[in-house]
Amino acid sequence: MCVLFTALVLPTVGEGVSSWDSHKIQVAVRALLDGGTVMLSRPPGHPTTEFFLFGGIGWVVERWLGGRFNETLFLTMQWLVALGVAAMGYAWLRRTGLDAVKALLVVSALLFSPQFLDQTVNGEEILYALLFLFSALFVLAGGAAEKLSGWRIAAAIALFALAVGCRAEFVLCGAVFLPVALIQRGVRDGRTWTLAVAGSVLAVALVWSPVLPVIWRDGSRAGDVADIHGAPVVLVWGYKVIFRSFGFPVSLVLVAASLLALKDLVRAARPWAKREWTVLGVLLLVAMLLGLFLWQPGKPAYMLVCLPFLLWLVAQRANGWLVGVAALTAISACVGVDIFRDRELTKPHLVPGAYRAAISEKPARRLAYITQLARTEVARKSVIVGDAWSWVYEHHLERGNWPARRERLQSIGIGGYRLEGDPDRIVLPREATFLREPLRRAHEAGYEIVMDRTLWRTLYARYQVTLVTGDQAMIGRIPVRLVDVEDRE
């Protein structure tokens, strides 16, 4: 299983990252290594990875080993951490009472799930948070006869705090599973509970201490969430959870297993055994995370923390349930089901699987797209905004694959790419859409503004799912011509 996973992931570590968040992480680490500046890649901060882990490893690599903390090292670490998640997840599952076969099936379904594959090949902090979370749960679980000693509680608290330093929402995991572990082990004295709560607060504060001055100075807010006008928030939430987070067929099984677990829990005799308390903790955590995601429907990857616990619920059913989920997950890595095509609502249809979706947007695989983008039929003076970040263009410029030159475009106040042999045709990266002023200046200077249709829908009509777009659109008062760029790998 791990060999197959490695065979899929390792060949892609030199192809760059496609995620804006992953790129911002590396910008924050470079600021720390080059100038000692602590910055937040995205609010509210991720001190465990960006300060302690990446900062420490980068310092060793660059000061002692003569290397450089770059995308290849970053993605290699993602692969290693993914394998660590598999190992610690398996160890925790065995301590919960699952046999070896069921534990392997759960880990397999996790490794090849859509968002886990995407996180491994494109890289954010969620895998690190899962690694610390499983380590904490492993420490708390212990053996059947082991006492929940003070040092084990302290170690689990430290690991929970490190997980929270990777992803802030993992505080819910500690808030659920630490009390559940204390109850399961029969810890009832108030002193232990008080020390556990106080120690948790202190541990989280210590982990977050490097970024607290930055948060105090600049403030903190939730990450950017797309405007959801044009569609009910519940529908947006449901689509992201069912189709994007877990995959449609797997989601149906997970929902069924959760409802049956709730039914069994209600009917269970009192007092509850350890298993019932674990089920309660899993259901509470999933409910809270689903509620959080409903309140702030961000990336589908944010629901990845629910998946191992939902799979644990599936493992409590008959063997066929887990075998079915593992098989459906393997199929979803090859082919999936969606109800959108280029951001437009349509009937259910098959789409490339999770693995191809995860790697298709990597810079090394976007040459066909940016080449076709540059060949778009446009007016003599045109600014073309493509659905590719600046580092995609830079990747191919550095390798001489794309005939253009980078320059600062003084007339419109932004950096872009002027195509060789056609100096009046300018290509702008996706970041150019963050500010409208450069596009306004370009329009006033007589340039036709051309934009990838899918990018326009993503940014300005993301959830207007029944909107039919023509060839013309507006960004504020700026007229834009929309084009279809078909050559996407």
C-alpha cells in the first residue's frame, strides 16, 4: 500500500505546487530564513509548521548542509509526513481494537482519498496536524491495562497543541478526545481535570507564542471565503462535502455508517463502554466540524480531519462495509463523479479521478495550457489573464519552454509577461485579479482585456450555477472578453 502510494507521489515532488496557500507557506518560510521575519502565510497563522518545523529544518539544511529550502524539499517532506500519518493512524486504530486487516483498509481508504492525495502532492499543513493528532490519540489510548498517567496526559496535550499550531480548527479534536480519554480511563478527580484544562491552554499559548505579536499587530481573521451569492449556503456546503471532500459514492457510505452509529449509541446500555464513548467523541467532532464548515465553507480539504474517524465508524460495521469503502476510494483515485463542468451546473458525469485532479494543476503540467493561452486570438493590443499563478509561468521561463519575457509593465503598474515577437500581447498571472486598478489602467490605455472563462466564473460568478456566460462580461466597469482555453492536461 505504501509502496503504491509512494510510486504515485514521489515522481511529482519536482513538479512544483499548484496551491496558492502552499506558495504562501514557502514565502513565509523564506522571510523567516532570509531575514528572520515572522509572517503569517494566511490568517490566523500556522506556527508549528511555518516557524518550528520548516524554520528549523530550513535552517539546518541551509546553514549546515549547504542546501536550500525549496519546493522539492517541501514536497518531499509532505510525502514523508503522509507516510507518517499512515503509520501513526494504523497504530492508533490497532489500539482502538481494530484487527490488522481492518486497520490496513482504513489507512488505505485514507491514503487514496481525494483530499489526502491533493494535500500530499500540493502541500499544506493538514497532514502535519493529522500526524500530531494521531500521535496524541495513540498516547491516550495506551494498552488495555495501562494507567493513564500524568506524563501520558502531558504528552498528549503537547501533541494536541502542536496539531492546533498546524491548523487552528484542530482545537476541537483536543476539546473532544482528551475529555473522552479521561472518562474512558475512569479519571474523576477534579485536580486532574483542572490540570488537564490549564495545561492545554498553556501548551497552545506556548506553541502560538511566536506569531502572537504578529496577530496583535496586524489582527487576525478567518481565511478568505468566496462570496456565495447566487446559491443557498447549504447547497454549497453539501456539494463541497459530498462531491469534493470525500467523493460521492464514499460519502453515501459514510453518512449511512454515521446514522447507524448514532442509532446504536442511543440504544446502547448504560454505563457506556470505551467503544461507545469513542463513538460519541467521533460523532461530536464530525458534527462540530461540519457546522464550522457550514459557517465558513472554505476548501474541501478542511474536512479531511473527519475522514479517518468516519472510516473508524465504518470499520465498526460488517467487513463488507469497509471493503466497499476501500474499493470505492481506489476507484475514485481513477475516476470520479461531478455535477459541475467548468463551474456550470450540469447533469452528473464522470471526471478524471482524484490522483489526476491533484497533479494536473502542478506547474510542470501546465505548459500546454499557457502555450494555448498565448495563442488565443485577440486584438492587436491585448492583456490576457490566464488561470495560472505566476510561478507556473516562471517554472517554464526558467526552463526555456515558454517564449516570453518577464517585465514590470509601468503603464499598468504590475508585473507580467510580454510574448516574444508580439510585444503588444501581454499575459498576466492570476494574481492580477486581486486588484482591479491594473486592469482598469490597461483598459484606459487601449488594451482589450481577455480572460479565461473558467477563471472569470471562479472569481466573479462562482456560485451562480445556472448563469450562462457569453463572450462578454464585466469586472466592475471594465469590459472583459471571455475565451475558452481547452488545452488543459
